[in-house]
Amino acid sequence: MPSMSDSPPPPTALTVDPLVAGREALVRHAWQEAFEQLSQADRDGPLAGNDLEALALAAFFGAHAQGELGIKERAFKAYEAEGNELRAAYLALDIARAYGYEGKYSIASAWKRRAERIIGPDGETYAHGYLALIGSETARATGDVDAALALAERAVDIGTRSADADLKAYAMTNLGILKIASGAMSDGFALMEEASIAAVNGELSPFTSGVTACRLIGQCRDLTDYRRASEWIEATEKYCDGQSVSGFPGVCRVHRAEVAAVSGAWEAAERDLERATIELGAYNATPPQADGFYAIGDIRRLRGDFAGAEVALREAHARGRSPQPALALVRLGEGKIKAAAAAINAALDEETWDRWARARLLPAQVEIALAGGDTARARTAADELASIVVGYPSPALEAGRHTAHGRVFLAEGDAPAAARELRAAVKGWREVGAPYEVARARAALSRALRAVGNEDEAELELQAALDEFRRLGARVDVESTERELRDAEDRRSGPVSTRKTFMFTDVVGSTNLAEALGDRAWERLLRWHDDTLRKHVADGGGEIVNPTGDGFFVAFDSARSGIDCAISIQRALAEHRDSTGFALSVRMGLHTAEANQRGTDYSGTAVHVAARVAALAGGGEILATSDTFAEAPHVPTTAARSASIKGVAAPVSVATVAWS
């Protein structure tokens, strides 16, 4: 018998070349395997430019996007060393676009100039097509629409003649977006859909496919064409599943969740969006991640979570997405009407030519202007919205147009016209499948019906709206609708007489301050003012009846609680002035008397006197009537004086609270 030492050695595994294995894995779209093998090959020795490009692609789809840009920069150097100037120029432009998306415009410009230095500004190569594409995107960002269109058309032409499918798809998508923004809807969508068919049919590279299809879906979303968006979401997801491109389903999840949110599935949509934004962070996919955070913020706003909404909207803003109109509507929900108006007006001032960007902002401007009593601005905004929607009357845009005009007609006192528009809005939003918007339109319709004397139908519409708000979890809308129902009941039973202490506050010199500080600084300061006063009113047991522009109308059960609250506010303002060197100057007026109460509102001479007393006060002054001091003895005051109040026959005795 042979000994063990005579046995042949066990077979050894064949040595696998990591470069070959990496290339083969890339063909199979085994992204993580490709990344690992190509990374090993890179450690074993310098890779050629095309293999470094492959490694960068594997890094992206393998969720290692943090290293992708550095690998592309190395690929650029490799191509230069190899004498492949055309590919080096292409890589320089690709890197420039990546830095541009990150908001690093100076670095992006430097890379673009590198490409121009290599290939020159004029030419017909595919690299010149990408150069034209970047020029188009830059021109659009600066508002030069004619140049943007011309350069996009040049990029399409070069992509077609050079048979570069990716370039052609990118360029057609860019040109389509420009045409849609300019109002040429049919032409724009035709271009984008042609590019997207190539994408989901596997005719483009995986990255270009995802970008192309997702941009079309984004346009559908922006124009509230949810039916078309759903078709392309489904097609894109099928493509992504078949190609194992796991980065882009995160984008699809954002879009699908946005559509789900419209249908009222807020909780599920928010969960999906949170998952998607985390996933997209691993792919360095900044623009779609920003869309995800914006959608989260808007859902939280609708649910009444204003603090959570602001956190998400600031994340969106940090990634390059405007937080408007959602952030302005958050301010409106907080009762900060002037801050909301400043925000939405500034956003519209920045959008000078993109019709559909304006269309997304105008409904919010209508709502905010009406809340601030600016009916003329609301009418202008509603009419502009109608003029835009006629170019692409999707069901949701049409329903939004009816809602805006219905609200404006109601504010203008034309209740029959308001009712007609709002009935059309309810019907339109039902067809869209947007229950929240249906409920809001019904709540507005109930006010129009009540104005024409149809109390029974008005109550039915309001109750239906309340039931839907409760089902959705729209906390703020539930509270306001419940108040409306109580007020309607109180109107039927008549006003109730009650004794209260009323306080009015007002910022002195607000118009000049806003002009001097600028919109953004004024908004921040006004927000601090509102938050401070709301906190002290709540701590003092007061009830904010209504915001009054730059101040508040507040009711207290006792004179002592009203005076104590006023003192605490003035002291808080003084402390802020001592610590920062500046604080708003606020005047206050208080009066205690009987008033009529209807639901949560108050009316009568007592309210009028309190408002006029506040108008008589100076900055930092708490002025109160003798009726208030009679129910709050031992408050230190200045000597009493008589004041004439318009609409009140006898002079009113007033004195200043010595709060300091």
C-alpha cells in the first residue's frame, strides 16, 4: 500500500484576475462584486481610464457613492496620460455636472474650462454635445431661456448625429423640461417620453436610464399629472428590477410616496419617504433626496406637525430644493401671516419665467393673501393661475384653479359664484382621488352656502369635511373645522354675553423695520416675536382670538392674568434687548368689560375699546383702562388720564402699567 506521503497534492484553485472578474461582474450588474474586484485590481496596480470609469459606476450602484467623484477625477488623469483627449474632456464635463449638483459652482466652472481647453469650445464630437448640455443648464439657471433652448437643441442634434444614445436622451430631457417651463407642453412631454422609452427599454446606460425616467416622473408630479406619473413609475420600477440598479428604486419610492400622499395615505407615505431618503444618501443622489425631504415636510405640515415639517424642509433646502410653498404654509398654520406672505411673495419674485414653477406657488399665495385680508393680491394670483392652467388642464390643476377662484369670490362677497367654483373643485378633486383637497374645498363651500342662506347644506358639507380631516389625521384642519361648527351652532342660538379682559398687541414701526431689514431677516425676527408672545400668552392662561398683522388679539378670564401676561412679555422683550442689543418695540392695550361671544370670537364695544387703547400706547408701553385696574388692584401705574375713543361717547380713563 502506498504511504500517505505518496498521495498526490490536492488541486489548487485557479487564480482569478480581479480585473477580468470585475469587468465580468459589471456586465452582469453585480455591482458590489464588481466594486470589490475592481477595487482589488486598483490596489494591485494602476487602472486604465476605462476601468476607472467602470469602478466609479460600480461605486455608485454599489452604494459607495462617497468615493465615486474621486475615482472619476483619477479616470480623467488616466485618459489624459493615455492621450485620449475626447474621453478626458467628457469626464471633465461629467465631473463639472456632479460638482454643480452639489452647489459647488466655482469648482464646476473650473472643470468645464478644463474640458474646453482640451477640445475647444466649438466642434461636433459627443463631448461637445455634453459641453452644450452644461451650457444649457447654466443658461437656464441664470434665466437666459433663449440661450438654454438653443444649446439644448444643439446637444440633441450632436447626440443624434454622433449616435450617442445617452447624450441624446439627456439633451432631449433637458430640452423637454425647458419647453414645458416655457408653455410648449405637448412638445416638451413628447421629447421627454421619447427619451424615457429608450431608458426603460434598456437602450441607455443604467445611470442615464434612471435619470431620464425620473426627470419625466418629476415633471408629471410638478404638473400634478398623477395618472401619467403612475404609468412611468411602474415602467421605471420594472426596468430597475430587471437591471439590478438599486439606486434608482429609491427615487421611484420617493415619487410613488408622493402620489400615495395625494391619495391620503400619509403615514405609509412618510415611512416610505424616510426609507428612501436614507437609501438615497448612500448614493449621493442629492436632488431626489431633496424631493424626498420636501415631501416629508409637506406631509408633516398637513398633519399639523409644524416643527417636524420645518426640520424636513430645511433638509430639502440644504440639498438645493426650495422649501416653498410648504414652508410659507407652515408659517400660515402657525398664525404668522406676515411671515407667510413675505416668504411666498419672495419665492414668486424669484420665479420670473418658469410658468409651472409659478403655478406650484400661486395657490399658496391665494390662501395666504386671503388670510391677511389682501383680496386684490389673491385675485391677481388666482387669475394668473388660471391663465397658466389653460395650457395644460390636468384634473388636479383644474381642481386647484376652481378652489382658488372659489375662495377669492367668497372674499369678494360673490357667494353664488364662489359656490359654483367650489362645487366644481369638490368634483375635480374627487376625480383626482385627493381626499384632503376634497375636504378643504367642502369646508370652503360650506361658507359660501352659509353666505347665500343655505344653512342646512352648509352644515352637511362642513361635517363631511370634518369627518375626512379626522380620518386623515389633519390636526389643525380638525380644530378649525370644529370651531366653525361650534360657531355655526352659536349663530343659531345667538351670542352669549361674557366678561373678559381683552388685550391687543402691535409692533411699532413694523413697515419701516421690514423695509430696512429685508424680507428674510424680517421674517426671522417676526417669527421670534410670534413664538415669544404665543408662549407667554399660553403660560398666562390667555386665549389668542386672532393674529392681527404684527400682533395679537387675546382674551383673558381675569384682569390680573391679562396684566401679568403683558408684563411678562415686555420683560422678555427687554431681556432680549439687553442680551442682543435689539428687540422689537411692542405696544399693548387692555380693557375689561362685557362682550358678545360667538364660538371662539368676540365682538362689541369692549373689543373696540381695547383695540383703540392699544393704538394710543407707545412702544414698550402697557396702557390699560380703569375698568381693568378696578379688577386688579395694587398694580403700580402712572397717573390716570382721560382718552377719547372714536365711537365711544364718554372719555375713557387710562393709565400706564409701571412694568419695568
